[in-house]
Amino acid sequence: MSPRGRPCYRCLFEDVPDENAPSCEDAGVVGPVVGVVAAAQADLALSLLAGEDVTGELFTFDGLALTARRRRIAARTDCSLCGARTITDTAPARYSPVACTI
């Protein structure tokens, strides 16, 4: 399955935040939430293996309310990474391998 025409991480979050986000070590992690997210990732992997097109879907989980959502994200035509615009800034902090397709 080709990522062409699919949204990338930059389509969802236009730019890298200026401030530093706290690490998991500093902010803490709730173990059961990590387990739920891991199970959701396994489910998405099985969906891909079954031939379902789940590219371009965003899965969110609210551990406090115990709610999960899957929604389709559209690629932005003006995205400076995967859209029609030309990349003018190739600073590694802005365009790292993390900016892969969703």
C-alpha cells in the first residue's frame, strides 16, 4: 500500500512546538493506558494484514474517560512535507523520520 495521497504527521501538526514537552519519565505514565494503546496498535496491525485500508486514520484514547475514537485525517495540499509545496527548510528538527505517514 503506497503512502501517496495519505496524510503525514506534518499534515496533523504543522510545526514542531517551540517549548520542550515533558518526557514520560518526568510526567509519568499510567501502565494500563499503555496496555490499551498497545492493544489498539496490534488491532491496527492485524487490520493491515487483513487488507483493510487504515492508512490516514488517527486513533485517540482518553484514559481518564476510557473512550477511544478512530477518525480519518485528510492530507493537506499545502503541507510542506508531502503536499504540493516545495520544502525550503530541511532542518533535521523539522523533518525527521518521525514525519512518516499516519
